[in-house]
Amino acid sequence: MNRNKRPLAVTILACVYIAVGTIGLVYHVGELHGANPFEYGALSVEATELVAIVCGAFMLPGHNWARWVAVAWMAFHVILSAFHSLGQFAIHLLFLAVIAWFLFRPDAARYFRGARTEPT
């Protein structure tokens, strides 16, 4: 299948998701060694980090569902940050807006749609 060229913004965002997920996974793995990893939600934090890695990995080859999950992942962080400081909420909301803007621009939409619309 002849795919459209991947936009640089998609490549960068996918790599950021992979990096953030990996760093978070490594950072929070110590919480799993406690007496009860369910007590503080350590497993759910690790699952959230794995979702980021999967989103990034599947955005690279142009899987449309991955960009939607990536935006949902960031929206989830916006909701979580609403329970913290206004500054955290604002920065997460800004990140969400920037990520959504880059992932739903026309060039990105063409990439995630694939080469179906190109003449043969």
C-alpha cells in the first residue's frame, strides 16, 4: 500500500508519547514493589503509561485509532489535573489543544486516512 509521507508533527508527537510513556513506566515501577500495589493505584498508573507507548508506536505507521486514543489519553490527564492546581490544569489543557491541533490538521488527517483517496 502506498502511504502518504508522515508529517513531521506526527513523528514528533508519536516519539514524545513513546518517551513520556517509557519514562513514566520506569519512574513509577518502584511503586509496584510496595506491599499492596492496588492501594495507591500503581497498576493503573503503569497501565496509563503503557497506553501512551502503544499510542505512539501505532501512530507512527498511521493507525487512525491511535491518534484518537492519544487525544483521549491527554484529555484524561486534563480531567485528572483539574483536581490539582489551576496551573497544572491550564498546562494540560494547552497540551491537549496543541496535540489535537497537530493530529487533526489536513496533512495528518490524510496520513491517518492512508492512500485510499489517491488515484491509481
